[in-house]
Amino acid sequence: MEDIDPPREIAGSATRILHELSRLGLNSDQPVLYQSTRTGAYESAIDSLLKEGKAFWCGCSRKDQPPSGIYPGTCRDGLAAGKSPRAVRLHVSGSTIRFSDLIQGAVEENLEQSVGDFIIRRADGLPAYQLAVVVDDAFQGITEVVRGSDLLESTARQIHLQQALGLPTPAYVHHPLAISGDGSKLGKRFGSDPVARLPAAQAVCVALQFLGQKPPGGMELKELWAWAREHWRTESIPRVECMRSESCRLPYRL
Ligand SMILES: [Zn+2]
């Protein structure tokens, strides 16, 4: 549960998310891990990367950043005169990260060209998202990461971090995102209909259809999950990053 970003976190949202997942028949088989309880693990990962010279302190502020957003390596060899340490960045090597996504296929990214040395500890002292998820995936023994395709662009950075920390790389599956007719993301902020408005069995059925599966209609929730476990076909998931609600013919307005 990603709850380490107090300015962005909405009170009670973790409980609401877990409650909604449970209503849909999804219950964790491990105790839920809250990032807010893991600060020590993140700090020790950052310390070891600094000690090994794989990370460095950066004194740049937002206005020092080039318009491209790609970090030019300003503080790689030490802070410039008059700068004080703000954030910690990870060295990216010139090498290209390659991985095979189970839906999206072969992906390759040269981090030096796409992002440059990236932040692993933010100027406000919080661990960056990339660092926290990599440390937690390894801690929980995660072997397959299944998530929306909007996180495809984070994967190369996470693999680079795993390699720097000597951690195993899990398999990655980035499924298509449902987007509204005008191409915008779905979410509370965008005024989308909440999943909670649908009866649980119908919501799960729509999600399965969206992912290219063909569940028979009229099933109860338990039956539907049993069907899904038996008939699931990853190769039926459309190999796209996004799908508009009309193109996947969902039976209700997204
Ligand atoms: Zn810098």
C-alpha cells in the first residue's frame, strides 16, 4: 500500500481500496504491507548505494533542470560550489535495459537518453516511488508484477535499481488501461463512474471482457472467479497500452 506521500495521500483511502477489492472477491494471501512502515529499509538501500558510489547527492533545484527533463549529470562528480545536498540520484550506465513484457512484448530503453541519473531520495527526504517499490517487491518475494501500462515507462528504471541493489528481476505484465472516449485517464479526479456503483459480479465480468476473456453471462461472483482461474488466457489480452471504452464495447459508460 503506497502511503508514504502524505501531501498526496487521502485519509482513509487505503481502507476504502482494500474494502472495495474484498467486495470484488480479491483478498491478499499475505498481510498487507504499508510503505509507511518501511522507511528504515528504504534508507538502508539508499545508504548502501551511496557507499558503493552507485548513487550521489544532487544539489540541483527544479529550475536547474533542462526543459527536456533528462538529468544532464551536473552533480555526478560532486556538488558545485555553493550547492547543498538536496536529493539522491542513481547513476545510470550507458547500457540499454531490455526486458520482455508478457503482453507488450520486447521493450528496450537507454536510461541515459530517456531520463538520465534519476532520483531515489527526494528533496523532501521521502524515498522515490521507484526505490520503494523495488525494495518492497524483493522483500515480499514478488515473482510477477502485473500492473497498468502507464507504469511501463518505470520498468527500465526499476530493473536498473534491482541490478544496482543485487536483487532479482521479476516477470512483468503491463495490461491495457481503460480510458474514456476522449482519451483521458479514468479516476475520481476525472469524474469517472466508480467501480463501486456496479454489482461485484458485473464489475468483474466487465473487467474480464476488457482483458479479452469471454466469461459466460449470469454467473455469481464465486463461480465467475472459478471460471476465470480455469479459462484465463494471457495471450487473449489485447496487445495495446490503452483501450477506449467504445472500442472494447463495454456494456456501460466509462
Ligand atoms: Zn544535480
